[in-house]
Amino acid sequence: MRELSVTEQRYQAVLAVISDGETVSSVAARYGVHRKTVHGWLARYEAEGLEGLADRSHRPRSCPHQIDADVEAAIATMRSAHPGWGPRRLVFELARAGVDPVPSESAVYRCLVRLNLIDPSGRRRRDRKWKRWERGLPMELWQMDVVGGFVLADGRRAKALTGVDDHSRFCVSAHLMLRESSPNVCEGLSLALGTYGVPGQILTDNGKVFTGRYNRPPVEVLFDRICRENGIEHLHTQPRSPTTTGKIERFHRALRTEFRTDRTFPDLATAQGELDEWVHGYNHDRPHQALDMAVPAARFLTVRDAAVTPLRRPVDTGAAHRPDTGRSDGTWITRRASAVGVVCVSWQQVCLGVAAAGRPIDVWVTESVLQFYDGDQLLRTQKRDSTGEVRVKRSQAPQRRSTVTTSVTDQPN
């Protein structure tokens, strides 16, 4: 028995109605189709004959929500020029370019998949246990860190002290340096404080340029001293908790992908100039998804003047940073006394008593003498001895002024 084609089966159904006089309902029941389908076969046979009963494409004649070809080409061009732009950013840029109607984010995502410009398998779902938080006003908290990866033509690698305002994501610091040292880091901090003012708090990790609390014995590094003298509360993350400073880490990702730190720069000055230009665009032109596609400057500059605490003790970057002792044979350093009042200087441990426990102690260091001060009070004078022998002498100290300014050249001996 020969198997009938689809066209032949429809022709027999049409003949059953036209020639045999069967009802449309009975024919539809026998062939397992709806009555409207049989009526459609009859109309097509009457209009086109036997050819009208052949299979046709099921593609719709029109698709009202289909992206226009010109818009799809614009999406492909934008994505190719900026691989880091996702559907939300592309929708924003299409609206900025005057496209009407603007396609939805889901439509742009399907367009990117269709054009093989995005890999749907690499889509990462957000961890629901992470909670986004931010301060209520600008200048309440800065997040700061050090990031590397800036390669110079002579083979050296530079690093940058970066900082963003927690409320507005405004970049307050992008200071390049050849070496991650305390003076270089604090030079970048001083520049940020002088430009934007004093924040209420600064959040950093536990790097040695930021804190000396894990030293044995603990010491006050220059970064801590600048924060203390300017009334800034210095906050630290828990060890191995990078999500605590998530905003600065996200800024680093944008820095690597958009500024492209994988290239080689001619020299440090050129790299700093290009970085400053990119940061200006980041602050004033680049929309931020966490800010509902607003630019960081819109949040930072509009209310910053009302929220900023004036710089109470400006950082002096001149040559003389310490009080005038009337002598030029030594230098000032700062150490924080341990829980039992012990201070370590020049490989010597000196006990100042429990009254000095946990306090920042200023030490006047010369080639032969160490003098320990708590504020303006001289606690102890001790002779430096390479053999470790301790000889203590109480004497009149050089007179010190009560006001202490901050130095970016403090050498942590």
C-alpha cells in the first residue's frame, strides 16, 4: 500500500466535501484536524488549485518586536568597539544616540547571542548571599587599594594608588608610582586629600603600606599617621575578605578592561597623563549601572560641598615636616607602643611602662641617642648601643611645639 503525501491527503479531504457531500465536521474528525483547517484547505483549493494544498512556510509575515536591521548593525558596531559593554550599557548608548524605539535589554541580549558576540554559557549569576551596601552621602567613606600591571617601555612595572568614594563611585585617586613604598603611597593620599578634602573614614586592606598593626611589635605607619592627624577613621578589612572592598575591586576591573593596562607605556609621565584623562571620563562621562546609569560626578559633586569636612591639618609636602628641635643631628619617627608599653626602634626594645601602652610615641633618633615623647612629654632618653646594652638617662629634651604636621618623607627605621 502506497503512503499518501500530505498534499494528496488534503486533496482527498477536499474531494470528500466537494464530491461526496460529507460535512466539514465529519471530514475534520476523520483526519484529526480542526474544522477551520478543512475550511482553509477548501479556500486554498478554490483559489490556487492542487498547488494551493502544498505545505507552506510557517514563518510569520511580520514580527512587530523584531529589532530593525540598522539598529542591529549599530549594536554589533558598539559591541565590537567596546567588548565590555553589556545589554544594559548598549541600551543606554542607543537611547543617547537617539534611537526610537529603544529595544529592551533582553532583545539586545538575544541579538548579541544571534550575532555570536556573547557566549551565553559564560553568563555568571549573582550570588544571592552577597548584599550591596553604600554610604548615604559622599565623603563619608573612601575605599583605597594598590593595583599593579602598568608596564613601561624600559621594562619596569608601575603600580597605582586607587581610591573611590563609597557613595558615588567617584574616583578620588589614581596615582602611579614605580615602587609601592610608604612615602609614595602617602604622596598619592596627600594629593587626594588636597584635591577633594577630608573624608570621614578610609577603608583599606591590611597591606604593610596601610597598617603596621601586624608588625611585631605593632607600629604606626605613615598612612595611619596622616589619617590620625587629619581626623580620619582608618578602617581595615578582615583578612582574605576582598568583597569588603568590592567597589574598589570593581574599579580595578574597569581599569584593566577599559583603560587596558595590558599595553606598554613609554614612560611613567605618559602613563599618568593617559590615566588622568581616562579617570576624568570615568567620573564625568561613563554611566554606572549601580547608580541607575548616572555618572559618578552627578552624585559626588552635587552634594559634596555640603558633606565635606574641611581639611583641618593640611598635609605639608615641603622639606621640614617635624617640629623644630633646635638640632639637626637626628630625625623624628613614630612608633605605637605595644600592649605592655614596649617600643622597638633601631633593633632595640625599650619599655616605657603600661601608661604608654597602645599610644603613638614620637621618637627623636640620632646616631647616639633615642628620645621618646608622648605628645610634648619626654618619657625617656636612651643611648643607642649596637651591643644591646641599655643605658638610660633622664634629661631635658629639646622643646617641641604642640602642633604636629604630617610628612610624606617619614622614614620608618
